Amino acid sequence: MRTIPRLAGLALLSLTFGSASAAAAAEDLAALVDKGKAIATAADCMACHTAPKTGKSFAGGYGIVSPLGTIYSSNITPSKAFGIGDYSEEDFERAVRKGIKKDGAHLYPAMPYDAYGAISDQDMQALYAYFMHGVQPVEEAPENATQLPFPFNIRFSMTAWNLLFADRSPFVPDTSKSDEINRGAYLAGALGHCASCHAPRNLLMGQSADAALTGGFVGPWYAPNITSDPISGIGAWNEADLVQYFRTGHLDSKAQAAGGMAEAVQNSLQHLPENDLKALAAYLKSTPPVRDPMDKKAAHDFGARASDEPSIRGLFPPNAHESLKTGAELYSGYCASCHQPDGAGSTNQAYPSLFRNTATGARNPANLVATILYGVEREVGGQEILMPGFGNQSYVTPLTDGQVADIANYVLTRFGNPDAKVAPDDVATARKGGPMPFLATVQPYIVPAMVAAGLIVILIIAVIAMSRTARRKDAASAM
């Protein structure tokens, strides 16, 4: 028999309304908690509020690496001492929709409250019930706390950012669209917060409203265009393709989920009901197509089977050291055992083909580089999919920036988009966490600029004071 922790007030209900009324209230709460759990799953709360591998559910401590510094998620269990146990429903709603904690402190938009503002009132009520009554309290604080550099550590500055980029009201269905497409729009825009990753960011790191779902960088990874355009987006995918990808993170001859998308599949999408996945697919297929004029062919249409193995076999004796010099040799030594010498991957595609693959066919090769550096890891249907990374953290063999660039360029030329090129500097950028946005670029100069501005103000005041003193002396001597 299922039990719900922390069902506060049932004893009082029993005394006031009798056991039948209390039982009915418990059933209503149980149904609300179940609904809230489904909403939390669709909103992917688990991914960010649970530390990988060893973390307790929703206890926080997950490090969200951003260009401004690492932001650690908070404990959102119903612990009164360390979590949100003393939050009223109004407090909870304000945190989720506005990014403001009970004590008035501002959250950073790594928590996508700019999207969650569109969550309906009914779903917000269910979400609150789930976190208060369906989640076990964890009576401990996360091991790490967010410590961003000045001025980003001044959380009050988020007030202005919120006015510009986080003023959303609950979702209103479009009466000209079907119920399925409206459901998909709600899942993509409010709960799934797809645009948080799949949209470019402006100078202040707000979402570019006129370019939603057209793609953007998320650290070293690039979340691609997912509008309905058949070349730049997912227009050439049918709805069954999309549903399979959402459910498994893998689609033969098209794509594999890695990075943040792998987390979304693992913690959220694979657990959604089939109707929701179909609604999400229908909505994405209905979005206005947006094409990058530089894209001439869909990323999954590039490449073919090819092998240079015969030309490099036997060039070096078995005991030779550091003999892997070229991209072909590095590929043979580090990649071919899984992806096969001809790039076709394994028969069951557990190790995917490197041709007809969006990571190798995209004009922007960022995801290929990130995959080599950071690997792929996701758990779907109880089965773990793993490719080891070859970055600094590698437990196989760390590769240099030049080696990663050589492998990437070989793969692009042989199996993918030959027009895409990778330089060692591109690998170094990915290794550091991806392209630096404007705010992160200017951060080191903010304090010196403030000091210089202060000195200039002091100098101006001093000059004015000296000028006034001189005028007084001149006036006094003239009398």
C-alpha cells in the first residue's frame, strides 16, 4: 500500500470531519501529489537539483557551469532547516515564477524561472503539493555554495534582469491550434523550457525573443535549431522520429543525445507519457521554420562509409611509441575500435555511425569537439550508454588540443561535413567551458573601470573646489 510522507493535518481532518472525510482528503492529496510528480518530471527538476551518481533526490549540490562561474543548485526538499519546508504556497510560487526566495534573495536564471512563469496555476498547486508531501526531506545543505565574482555576486542586480527577460504570465492556449499542439507548446515553453538552451543569448544573457528555438551555445555544447525548417531544423524528421529521440536519446542515421540533452532524456523525457511526447513533436513540427542561409543541406544528410585503415596498417612496429601523428592514425588508435574503421559504428548502433550524424554533419562542429572532450553518458530504460571522454578528466587517455582537432577534422572530412573545420584554439575554448559571452569578457575590467570612474569623479570635485576657492580669494582681494 502506497504511503505519502508528511501528510500533515490528517489527524485534525479526522477529528473535524470524520474518518470518511479524512480518507477522501487523503485521496485528493495523493492525486495532487501524483500530478505534481508528473509536472516536476516534465520540468526536469531532478536533473539540476540532484548531484550526479551519489546525490540524494532534490538535495541540491549539482554544479551548473556557466561562463560567469559555477552555480550550485539548492536543496528543494521539504526540510525546514536546509530546504523549502517552511515555504508557503505563495513563497513557492514566487520562487518558481519570479526567481525570488522566501527571504527575498534572488535566484540566478540557471534556474529557468523565466520559462516557469508560464506554468498554470493548477500545475503550480500540484507542484507545491508534490514537493511538500511527495519528496523526502534531506536534512543537510549542499556541499558547495554559489560564489560568483563581483559584480555577479550582487543578487539584487537580478531585479533589472528580471524586468527585461523574466516577466511571463501563465500559459494561455491558442484557440486557433489543436489541443495537442497547445499541449506541446506548454510542454516546450513552460515545463520543458526548451528555449533556455535552444535559443541564442543577447549581451545581457537574456534569451533573444525573436530567435526562439533557433539554437544556441550551452557551455561547450551547441543546442541546435529545432524549428520546423527541413535544412537547419527538424523539419525533415517525422513525428515518430522525434518521439523515439525524446524517449531514447538516439535515432539511427540522425542524432544522439549528449551533454544537457542527455540529462533531459534521462531525467525527464523518457518518463513522459506517449501522448505528451507526441504533443511535443507535433508542436515542434508546427513552429515557423527558421533557416540559416549558410546551411545548404541537413546535418544528418552528410557523409558516407570510408576507411583509411589499409593505408596506415603496418606503418609502425607494435612496440612503437607516440606513432599516432595524423588524424587518420589518431582515429584508428582511439576511435575505430568502437565506431569501426569505416565510421559505420556497431551493428546495433550502440556505438553510432559517424556519417549521417548531426554531430559530424553540422556546419558548427562544437558538438563533435565536446563529445570527444567530455564523452557521452545517459541512462535510458535501465541501460547505460557511455562513451568515454578524452579531456582533462579522462580515465582513458587525455588528448591535447591539437590531437582533438586532428581527430575532429579527420572525422569531418571522411564522414561528415568537410566544410566544417576545427582549430586547436576551438578545442581550448571548449575545454574552458565554451565561448565567453560579453558579460564574462568584461568582468575583469569592471572593478578597474569603477575605480577609474571614482577617481575621475574625485578629480572633478577637487578641480571644482579649487576653482571656487580661487574665485573666493580673488573676490576677497578685490574688496
